[in-house]
Amino acid sequence: MRLAHPEFAPDASLSREEMEELQHEVADAAIFEDAFEFDPESVRAEPTDDAQTHLPTGEDENEGEDDDSDVAVPTESPESPVVVGVDQAFVGDLAVSAVVASRDGEVIERAHAAVETEIPYIPGLLSFREGTAILRAFEELTVEPDLAIVDGSGRIHFREAGIATHIGVMLDLPAIGVAKNLLCGDLRDPPEGHMAEGERVPVVSNSRVSAPDGTVIGYALQSRQYPNPDKRHVNPLYVSPGHRVSAETAAELVWQLCAGYKLPEPTRRADAYADEVTETVDT
């Protein structure tokens, strides 16, 4: 994919103040409302025991061990949206980004890239540590994605520009952030106990977020739950719009993409592929 906004490149050599200012500019360019062409009802996933990180095999399989990109000829409807999952892993100082593209729940392509990190993990500045590897992996894709599900935050971010927003804006690609922990903001109506499966609670901005207080910046989504959560429970996901998707639609799409697991299938597959790639990356 070509960059729509290369001026927002996550340059790790910038000072912290310059990074934060760039994030404000990214947030200003972001669209936190529905602005996509695919039918959201067509976004779905099927459960797979192995996360289907490998492509469907056929009689003429010619996948190369050293290829950065794996491609399968799609047999699904060309009108179905291509959804990509994005996740990262680390090998020493290398950030390994894995991108897995699916259509109608079937993997059609996967790509990866490994880039040396230049800064340590700093809360709120994740894109400057991992963003370059993600963008390089997207460059390897031959399919044009319609939606990206990114492991990390989108608008649930101090400056409304988490890694899902940064990547989405740079590619001008509808994107959603899915995080396992709440970076900032508050639950508008905190539940008294554990949330039920399928339940969602708005996450609103507070004094730590650049958006006006009370703005819905995402949702806590209970993607899976045990029958008796008082004895054993699953924590919710924190879903937020990255770019060209509203908070409400982001939560609904992620819910549609969960196929019996806590994580949505796109990022679950990307996570498994990232682990696979780390076994072959030279440090």
C-alpha cells in the first residue's frame, strides 16, 4: 500500500515534545465517524482451532519459505471486504510486524517486516516504536485492505492518536484499535460486577484526554465470558476507532469478528503469525 500521508511518519529521532505534537496533527486529520464503502454486515469471521495462520493448501502449493508475503488466490465474492489483522512481536531489538489479510473469514494473504527499534516502550508513543515495522509490512501486501484491526489503541489515547489511528491516517485506511488494557479515559457506566458476554460500556474522555470531557472515545467490549464469572472471568477488550470508523461501529465490527475467542480473529491470527515469524528472523 502507498502512504496517503507520509508527512506523519513516526520518526523515532524526534524529541518527545515533537512526537506529541505530531500526534495532535494526526488526531486532527483522523475521521472518527463511519466513512467506508463496505457493508458492515458482511464483516465476519469463522472460528478456527489453529487461528488459520497458514494459507489454505491445494494441489499446486508453491509457498516459499523465504517469502515476506504469502498469497492465495481468493475464491470468495470480490465484493466482500478484505479485513487485515495487525500485531507485533519482538526479537531482541527488532520489532516484527505481522499482517494477515482475510476475506469471508478465510486467510488470503499474509506479510511481515522486521525493523530495529530505536526507542524503548513509552506509554502513548507506541507508534514511534512499532509504526515503521507495521508500515513496512503493509508495503508487502498485494491485496487492498478495506479494514484494519490493530493490536493497540486508537482514539482511546491521551492525544486521540494511538497506533491504530496513526497507521489508519497514514494509509487512509479504516482502522480499529483493540487493546487488552485501558490506556486512559473512564467507563461511563461502570458495571457493578463482571460484564456479560456481548456487553459493551462506553469509554469517555477525562482530563487526561485531549477530547472534551465526556466524549465517547471507545468501548469496553466483553467479547467472551465464563458461565460463572464470579469464580472465573475474562476481562473485556477496549475497542476504539482508529480512522474512518465511529466508536459504536468499531465495537460492533470487533464483536462480529470474535469467533468464540476473546480476541477478534484478525488480530488472533496476526498474533500467531508474528510468533511464527520470530522463529525465522535473524537478530
